[in-house]
Amino acid sequence: MTVQFPTVQPDTPVLDQVQADLACLRALSEQDLLTLATEVRDFMLYSVSKTGGHFGAGLGVVELSIALHHVLNTPEDRIVWDVGHQTYPHKILTGRMDRLATIRQAGGLSGFPKRTESPFDTFGVGHSSTSISAAMGMAVAAGRQGVDRKVVAVIGDGAITGGMAFEALAHAGHVRPNMLVILNDNQMSIGHNTGGLATYFAKIWASPTYIALREGSKRILEHVRTAWDLAKKTEEQMKSLVAPGMLFEELGFNYVGPLDGHDLPQLVQTLEAMVDLKGPQLLHIRTVKGKGFSPAESDPVGYHAINKIEAAPAATEVKKASPPKYQDVFGAWLCDMAAEDERLVGITPAMCEGSGMVRFSREYPERYHDVAIAEQHAVTLAAGMACDGVKPVVAIYSTFLQRAYDQLIHDVALQNLDVTFAIDRGGLVGQDGATHHGVFDLSYLRCVPNMVVACPSDENECRQLLYSAYQHTGPAAVRYPRGAGTGVVVETTMTAMPIGKAVTLRTGKHIAILNFGVLLEEAAAAAETLDATLVDMRWVKPLDEALLMKMAASHERFITVEENMLAGGAGSAVAEFLSRAGARLEIHHVAIPDTFIHHGSQKENREAAGLTRAAIVDAGGRPDAVDAVVSSII
């Protein structure tokens, strides 16, 4: 079935007024607010179908975004979003409607909140579970400065599974800053909607009368121990019957909810009552991901993000088959490996679809563990399994493994435990930008004792290196990129490649190009231009030291190529080894310079970072090249 998106930009008279002056949003009538919600949703459907981008989450928070900007004096009052992929309505409301067509494109709007983009984006974010900590920091800062500023954190029921969120909740309950946390529950993972009764009690709990009565009763009864205990127990029992708020109350928050997050008048009324309350407050709302677009409501996973809607091909046009994505190569390998080894279990921190584990989760449900957004737990869970004879494979994005670095070192590597890391999204990922690029992993992995680290150059090598790493007894990581492979044949057989052994693909003169990972095509083209030797290194740790010494004896210059930061990366490993070995030759590094690469296509990312065949040729022909490469003498 073909999904129909608007083909003509919708009329948005109320939204147009808001674009001209956000202050008018605070003066809108209830009916105008409802009209505005329709216009924002219609414009988002139209715009994202033209550009691609995150989709379902934004549709689910249209009413919340409007209510927040209607009640709060933004940007003086602070809204801190979690993860950030739901902020398209927020961007539309805050003067960026005319630039939404540039979202996630080079030089355009970021797909996430970004402080340098707008004063309304109070905190940059791409990872999850950070909003409560950041908002608490802002609330504490306001208190210290004597500023009467409202601070609101918006966190989803998925993001609140992250340990950092609970650390912040516990601390806020202790410090008791004036702040509001909004829990956006759209997957029923917190509790079931309890209907009209819950809504009724929510209104009561948010009312100043109830708050005054409850706080007054506490002040009176806390000196009468028996009466106080009875009153507190009665209140807790009543609330446990109608709302899942006991946990938050015990942490020190005044809990209100759950409310219908699409009931805009009720949201406005509740927010107006809560933002002036002192101390930590928590509002629990229930929303529907993809609200207002039935295909997205029916398939919230599939419509989490969408690609640009292209025109249908002509009837006679035959669509060329695309190579498999690296995540799917991993997913197929995982199932094949599980069939051979019953000890294998798969672990992912909430990235089942993105990591290619859907098939595995269905075929081996008892061996599949989705730990939610809890990267630290994922790694230590694997360590515990490895202690007692299970062989865990942790499928995790490179940028998310950064969050479990302590566990990687202390719980896995220090104990030399048999855990295999399948590291997806290694390198530059494109439109998601700096928060999601996996460009630090080669640097932060190779310095850890006991680790072995592989970086395949194509999808078949990815499969075989996954198998090789899995056969290794000890911590091992295979790092591969986002997106489709190169189109090579992926062999169904699994063959172990010797750990730490490279392969020479072309023999040339004077210059040796040492390629680490998926820039092999660029390196090969440069090798032809330079008549250089080309080596597919395959392993960052351990290096093929025997081959490097052989090449050093017969070549004048090395060029290392990698999609990783220059500092501490694979090229640095080569330079360090040659220095220790006393080899004397020029070595140039083609890697990502000391800067963050912003959003754009993967091709644009690589061009911005200088990861091109032209840069490699420059490194071979211009010893003074400093823009795209770094030159050093060993």
C-alpha cells in the first residue's frame, strides 16, 4: 500500500502568526491552540516527506510542544528535551519553520536540539537520559543566581530506563530544586492508562488547593507520629490504586498523572498549575507515537524515521538491487553463529532494529536480551554471563559504547572475559551528525589491554572478521559502518582470519597505503594514481608488525587511512610501532582532524573531514600537505 503524504504545502495562518511573533502563542485562545496543533502536524507531514528525518516521535508531542511554549516564557524559561528526535514541532514553533526543509542537510538545521542553532535549544542532545541532569543543573544555577526561571525536562519512557535518569531523579529528590520533569509515556512501559478516574485525581493532585492541603496536613501531622503514619499510608494506598506514581513520590517528586498528552486544554491547565509549584515535580502524560498519521500510529517502529519520499519510478524502470546493509550482514551472521554455538547470546541496548537483530530475536528469543537504553548494564551483563560459560555478543552503536567505557575496561577487559562487541555505526554516519558519529572507537579501544580490534573493509570481510573475533577467547571488537556494503559477494561459509594479519592487495613503489576499514575504495584509487602498494590492514590491534617492518624496509613513505579521529587512532598505532622499532621513514595520516564533523550526507561528511582519494594522493605527492592530512617524520 502506498502511503499518501501531502504534496502541497498546507495553509497555516495561525502558525504563520506564531512564526512572526512567538509571544502571540501565549495569547491564543483554546480554539486557536487546537487549530495550531492541526497546522503544525500538517506542516510536519508535508515537510518531513520532502526531506526525510525523524517522524513518529515528533507527531506524538505536537500538543505538548504547543502547551509548553504557551505556558512558559521561553526561551527565558528553559525546556530541556531528551534524545531530541522529537523536537521538530519545537523547531517549527520557534521560528525555524522556513528552514525545516534543510533539516539534517549540510549547513541546514540539525535533527536534534543544538545550542548554536537557536536560543530556544537550551541543551544540545543526541544521546538519551540526559535531560533531568541538565535541567536540574539549570534549576540549581537559577536558584544560586536568584532568578525566577521555570525549568522543564521532557523525557520519554524509553529514555528514563537509562541509569543516568534515575541518578538525576534521586539527586533532585535530595536537593529539591524547583523543576518539572515531564514523562512522555508512549509505549505503555511505565503503566496502563487508568482512564477517567486517573484524570480526575490528576486534576486534584495538580491543584493548588490539594497541594496546600497536603503540605499543610504534613506540617500538622508530622509531629503526631501515629496520625502522620496513618495519613501517609492512606495517601500512598489511594495513589497506588489509580496511578503508577509511587516510585517518583518515594524519590521525592510530587507526581501528577497520567494525563492524556493529546488533550491540549487539559495539558495547558495542568502545566499552568504545576510550573509555579516549589520543589521537584513530575507530570506523567500518555501519548501516541505518530499521532495524527494512521500508518505511523499502526507502525511506530517503522515510522520512527523516514527517508525522503521519492517520485515513483517509471513502469519500465528496473530498480537495481542494493548491497546488504552492514547491520543486516551482522544479523545474518549472528543467526548462523547461534545455530552453530548454543552458548551464544545476543545483547543490545534498545537497538534491535537498528542493529539488525530482529530475526535473531524471533528465532532465538530465549537467547536475546534487549536491556533498554542502558549501555553500562548491557556490557556488565555480558561480563557476568562470560564468567559462567556463556558467549555474549554485544551489538551496540559506536557512539553509545562510549557511555559504557568504564564497564568495557573494568568489567570486561581487566578480567579478560570472552565478550564479542559488534560495533555498528563506526565512522561518520551522515545526517544525525556529531552526536552520532562513531569516530572515537579505534582510539578508545586500542589503548585497552586484552582487547583485539578489527575493522573490515567490505561486507564479506565484516562477516568473516565477526566470526574470527568470536572464535577469539577474550574481549574482541569488530567495528563496521552505517549503511550498505560495497557490493561484494558475501560468502555463506565462515572462515577465521588470522588475528593481527593484514593482506597486500597491490604492490607498488616507494609508497605504501595502509587502509583501515571502509575507505578501501578511495585508497585503491589513490594507489593506482601513485603506483603505491595497498594493504588492507583488517586489524587495528594487534597490528601486523612483521608486514609493517617488511614494508618499512622497501618503501619510503607510509600513508595510513582510517575513518576515525587522527588522535590516538590506527595511524597513531602504526607510528608508535615504527618509532619503537627504530624504523625511519615518512608517515602521513589521512584521518579526521581535531574537530567535530556536523550533519550532512556521509559523502559530505567524508569530504568535510578530508577522507577522499584526493587527500590520499596529496599525502603521497605533497610532503607539506597540512589541510587534509598530517605529516610526521619517524
